[in-house]
Amino acid sequence: MFPFLSYRLIPILFMPSILLVGCTHAPPQPAQMEPIIMRTTTAPEQLDDGLDTGELRDVGLDPVLIDSLIARIRDNGYQNIHSVLIMKNGKLVVEEYFPGVEEDGQHRAYDRDTLHGIHSATKSVNSLLVGIAIDQGRIGGIDAKVSEFFPEYSDLLGRDGKDALCLKHLLAMTTGLAWEEAAPYTDSRNDHLTMNQSEDPLRFVLGKALLSAPGEKFNYNSGVSIALGEVVHKATGTRTDEFAAEFLFKPLGISKYEWLKYPNGLVQTGGGLYMRPRDMAKIGLLVLNGGQWQGKRIVSESWIRESVTQQAPDRTYGFQWWLGMLPVGDRALITYGALGRGGQFILVLPELKMVAVFTGWNDDNGLGDQPYDMIKKYIGPAAFQNASTDP
């Protein structure tokens, strides 16, 4: 399903970049060496959007390595990347946009005001909404039975062992329900495609056969993420996108976004959110700060902690967040990821006090994992190289 998740299974060797700067008579460069890079990356503009900005050196990031990364993207060394943003120590220090091709095949010029489809990274945003609803007492907790929220589907949930389904199984994608989402999204064997074509997507999801006991096995399922969004709606009496607007987006200063809906009004919480990259960075910073934003509690620290703790017995997956260890040189960095089809990333690297955001479109071409390579070869080393000066 997600080729860009392969880094968890297959270690990739780190090859350090070599840069020559200021040499009057430099020797010929070997083919594998980076070209000489002039300083081009400037501090992002300070806007009235709640994000503080700063200079790379002020947060302990090596500007030469970051400039090398941006130059490589511009030279198409990394292909079809639309944006790269880096936050370090609470400051936005990199904000770069690049022209590219979108999923509809059209070439676009991207900037900070361009809404970008974040696809399945939507799931992680929706998980925050579930946590907020639990914090408010609207949802009893992760052990609440799914059937409590959907009495209209009692014919499906009241039999064949499905009465054991709880919210924690939806959140961790361990429902045991039959679901095929590894096939291409244009393939009729893909249940996500069939769900989208059904008159009642929820009935399609909840009507799938139970193949194993809930909690036993991980199986990627966008349908259960959509069901989670509807749980928020049922529990709060407020449509999921409107609940998000009031209790998540407004506090974070997120005012421009779009959220796709099905013809019957069901909000597509499995992959239908369009956001600006700076706002994606706010989501990552909220998680990095344990659910707080500018000193105000948005979602409980306990929910963040549960969300980024492995909840599936056979996969490094929390509550709608991917978890991993990313090799950078001789180190391994913990990552929490909101990941979306085509290369949409909100990556939290707690050890570096960093959030990295990437958008692009690389689907079924083996290039979806390019952001991991950027962190391994450029961003991570840029932090370690100046570690002694990191505030």
C-alpha cells in the first residue's frame, strides 16, 4: 500500500554529503560529491498566523546542508516535491515551495497559500478530534463499543462477533474486518474504491466480514477511519468538519482548508482534507508539544501519548499515527508520522525538537519515500553537525 513505509523494514545506508566552499584552486570533484552551494535559503516570513520564524543557525541547523537539499530539489534530484518546511525548537526555519505536477496531471506553481491534498495524513488529524471529544466527555473512551454509535447498523454490528468491536480497534486498525487496500486505487479489487462508489460508505465498511478477533492483527483500512469521523459526529451532534473548525482549527489559527464529503454528507476523514503546509506544521507542532498550543491545552497529553505509542500488536502503528525509527548515520531517530498517499508528510522528530512537512505527488513510482532520504542525508546531519550550538 505505502511504498514509503519500507524504511522501517529495510535499513538504508547513510552516505554523508561532502561540500567544498571557498577554495581558490579546488581539485576536481568526484561524481558522488555535492556541487558547491551558495547560501540561498532565507528565514521564512513572519506572518500573523501563530508561527514564529527564525534563522537556521539560530536553532543549530547547518545552512550549507539545508541549501544543498533545496538545490537538489530544484535540480530535480528529488522529483516532484511541492513543499518542504522545517520547524526546530518551536521556530519555522525552512519554508520552500516548488512547481510540480499534481495528481490530476496538471503542472502547478505552489506557494504558501496553495491548499494541498494531504490524503491519508487526514487520519492523524481526525485522531486528534477523537481525543478532543474524549477529553470533553462526549465519548466515554477507547473501550466504547462501536455499536453504541451506530444503532442504525445493528443488523451488521450485533452479530458474527462484531459486537466486540471498540473504538480502540478502529483507531489502531485492528478491527479484524476483511479489507483490501493494497491494490491500486483504480483497481476494482481495492475496497476503498468500492466504498467510494457505494451509496452508503459506512454500511459498506461495517458490513465487511470479520476474519479475525478484534485486536489481533493490523490491516490498513481507510474505511474504519471514516467510521471514526462519524463517531465524532454521532457523539457530539456536530458534523466532523465543523467540530474540527471549532475545537482544533480555530485555536491553531487554521482558517483556510477544504474537507471533501460524500454525496450523503459523510465527511471523508480517511483522506479528504486539503491544507496549507504551514498549517500542517501546526498539527505537527501540537503533537510535538504534547497537545498544547501557545500555552493553551488543545488535546490532552495522555491522548497524544497514547496516539504515538504502538497500539497494533504486529505493526508500529499508534492511534492513526505511523511510528518508526529512522537511521541517520550511526543514530536512529524516533518518528511520529501523519502520512498520505503521494508523499504527504507531517513528521515529528521529538529528539531533535523538530517537525518536518513535505508535500508532493509521487504515486506508484517508488519515490514516495523521498522525504525520509532528505532527513537521512541532509536534515538530520544538519542538526547533528551543529549539535554543540543547539540552544
